[in-house]
Amino acid sequence: MVSRTKLAVIVSICVVIVIASLVLYLHSFQRPTSPTIGSIKIGLAVPLTGLYSYEGSRMLQGHLMAVEDINAEGGVYVRELGKRLPITLIYYDCKSEETTTISVGEKMITVDKVNIVGVTHGYPLYCAVVPLADKYKIPILALGTTAIEGTPQANYSFILGFGSAPRQAQYLLELMNSLNPKPRRVAMITSEEAFMIGLRKVIHGMLAKVFPGTFELIFDETYPKGLSEFTPILSRIAPLKPDAFLAMCRAPEAYPLTRNMIEMNFKAPFIFIARGSNQVEYQKQFGVYAEGVINQACWVPEHPESYAPGITKFVEKHRARLGEPDIYSALGYGTIHAIAQAIEIAGSLDPARLRDTFAHLDVRSVSGHFKIGYDEWIKVGNVNIDGPYVVGQWQKGKIECVWPPEARTKNLVYPFRGWGVIHTP
């Protein structure tokens, strides 16, 4: 028989076990175990079809290459977790449509549970998803967009890529002002697209306040977005004999514009075609007839490492695998690296800490400088105030950076020597 003492001990032990089990059971409800974080999820709305498809597809190539390189080196160190995590890229074709961009943005946030959302390219597409940033309290980044006056803002939204329009206008007008003789009489045409209209407004402001009396706009009109025949408008400009011809156009418009200019032998001493003419495809299509055209190059493969750290390795790999890189593939690569640096600086994947880090970000990567701040000219904050803006010119089959002086790879060939003529300094 079991003595009363032994029985009391057994009962006591059983009670302790029961109570301990009950405490652990209740504790499991009070403090749930956090799920293991296996990777950093970056969600991208990429325009692979539609108006911005060229830029979107080229940037995606850079995004994917950057993720491959970062993961090959062990991933991104997250101090709060005490370990390195790989990046998982989740992306959808937003079709260059605002409504589709909103829907895929919400899907990535609510279903895919991404840590950061990026809009690869397209000003209207980014503007459409800005309200989602504060609604869901998640960083939403414009990776290939430029800010203009009136750009919507939110605490969690940032323009990381190209930055602000004033820098582009500033460099273009500084270059023109540096020339001898100055191209004083200017003809400008502008696509009726939101960003280009904003850029036009910035140029008007700078002509009045920064360069008063230096340049005269002898022709200044807009044209319907997506225009494919420019002969009528060029025929009206040609008799005016402008010193400078500025086309604030989107990429799809640059090709028919250039074709019409060549057919008409339309010339001016200074010819600037903003977008499209900075693409690798532009030179492939026009060959020697691209020579001398000035553009919003933003980036060239010959930038020094001090300006774009990692550029040598990136250019070599891109050429070996995908051919000649351009600003869009470089920006795709560079923005992912900038995001990785931001995460390491924050030391966390907490949205609020990431937001605070992006608000003061100051880093460099393959595509140049990422310095987030407030642009006084257009009154927009959370924008890259020193984005990758350089003015380029096609010379001997490639784009050379001709302004600003600190990034210049070759001097501008001026005046324009004619269509189909090799341009060398």
C-alpha cells in the first residue's frame, strides 16, 4: 500500500504538471510565435505592355540582375534579425494602366505580403498608387519616375529613381547657356502627357527666373500624346530657323519624330529629343542618323566608379549576357541596390523604420546618387534631389555624357553637322 506521505507527494507532482501545462497552453495564446522571415519581399508593378513597356522591360532586366547578384553574395543583412536574408522579387505586368497598377499594388500588399512596393516606370502609374502607401502603411517607391509640381505625396511614398524635373531642366539650359554662340532662338514642342507638361512648366519658370533674357521661345506648342506624324508641325517650325529645337516627347513619339525630321532634312544647330533617343534601340533603328542628337541620357556606361560604384562589373556582366546597357537597365539595377542599402541602414523590415530611413536616404549605386529630400522649386518632398540626370549626345555610335562637367565623358559636338554625319569632338 502507498503511504499517505508518498500519495501526497504524487498528487503534488501531478498538480504541478497540470498547472505547468495549463500555463504553457495559455501562454501560447497570449504570445504567439512570430512566423520565420525567410526573405525580403519586394513587389513591383512593371509596365511590360503599353506606353511604358520599353522602359519597364529594360528596368526589369536590371532588377532581376541586381537580385541575382545580391543573393549570390549572401543577401541583405537585417540587424534586428541578426542574419542575412535573400531578396524575393514579386512582379506583375501593370499594362501601363493606372487602374491595373492600383489592383496589382493592393494584391502585392494584401495577398503577397511584400515589405516594399515599387512602381518600375511611368509617372501616372506611380501617382495612382500613392494613396495606398499611407492606407496600408507600407513604403511605395517610384523607381523610374520624375517629380513635377503637383506630384501627390504621402508619408510612406518616395520618388527614388530619376528624382525631380528641375534638375533635368537645369542641366539642359546650363548646357545651352555654355555654348558659343548661344542657341538663343528656341522652338519647343511638348507631348500632352502629364510629366512632359510638368517639365515644360519647369522650363518656362527657369527661362524667366534663372536665364532671364537669354533665350527666346519663338515656337512653343503641345501635341497629342502618341502622335505618329510630325511633318505638319515641323513644316511650321522650319521657316522660323530656330537655333535650338527641343522635343519634350515620350519614347514612342521619338521614333516617328526623328523619321520625319530626316525625311524633311529638318535641322537646327542644337537638336534635343528628350526620351526615346536615349534608348539603345534608337541607335539600332537609325544608325548613323542618330549622330549628333542630344538627349536626356541620364546615365552612360563610362561613368567613373566614384560617381556610380559597381558600374564596371555591372556593365561587363550586362554586355556579356544582355548586350549594351542603358539608363533603364542601369536604373533597374541601381534602385534594387539602393533599397538593399536602405534596409541595412534601417536594420529592420518594420515599415515605419523603413519609412524613416528612406526619408533621409543618401547612398550611391550603379545608376548614381540617391539623396532624398525636399525640392524647393516644385514644392515636393520625399524625392531624389540629386537623381541620375545627365545630358547626352550620340557620338560615333554611342551616347556620351556632355553635361554636367563633373560627369562629362566627351565635349558636345556643336553645332549639329547634319543627318547621317559622324559627330566627333
